[in-house]
Amino acid sequence: MGSDFCFECGRDLPGEHLGWCSSNAPTPIDFSESTRHARRSDPTTSKQAAARLDHTLADHHRVVLDWLDEHGPATDDQIAQAMVDADLTTRTETARRWVRTLREEHDQIAPAMRHGQQIQLPNPSGRLALAWTTRTPRKEQQ
């Protein structure tokens, strides 16, 4: 004889499960590439919203990639300062966020490597920082 309650949330069967219970999900959750902005622990509505996000590059992302192709390996700070100097933004932190987005969400920026190690370049502070380059030169993609 089967049990009369859900082993996950403890509610009587048949009946409504608690919101966090996997038996409560109306449809299976897709953990594919389109939901990469949602965590496994996020509610279904967050996963659905993440699946609707537009993953295309914004114009400022394309400018960052073009600059990096033209000027070669650079640190986050160097790229950000170049975007401020080009009057694309007034805040270096905004430009640094663009770089992180290209690297972490779009996978367009990769470590600049030399002899099997990531290149380090001095920042304005004099400290060394990791250098980055485009994953595939954009002129080849066009």
C-alpha cells in the first residue's frame, strides 16, 4: 500500500504541495544554456524570466571587443579607462561591468596567454593585474 503523504514536503496526498516541493512544479525545469542566469535554488518564475533574457551583445559590448582587438591584451582597468576616455561612460566601474559581462556571461573575452601562463600587466596603481583578449578576433567573425 502506498503512502498517504508526500515524502518531500509532508503534505497529504492527493492535495497541494508546498511551494518549494518539486512535486509542485507544473512543468519540468530546463537547466540548459537559456537558464544560466538563474540558480538551481531559484523559484520557477525566476528560471522562466531568465529563459526570456536577450543574450545578444549590446553596442557598448561590441565597442569593448573592437577596442580589445585593436589594442591587444589589456587589464580590466585599462579597458575600462579606455571606454571612459572614449566618452562611452563616465564611470570606470560601469565599463568594468561590461568587461565582466563579456567574460562571464557571453564568453567573448579570454585570458591573454604567453608561454602557457596568463599575462599580467601593471595597472595605474603599479600592481600587476591579469590581462585579457578577445576569444576570437572580431574581424574573423565578420
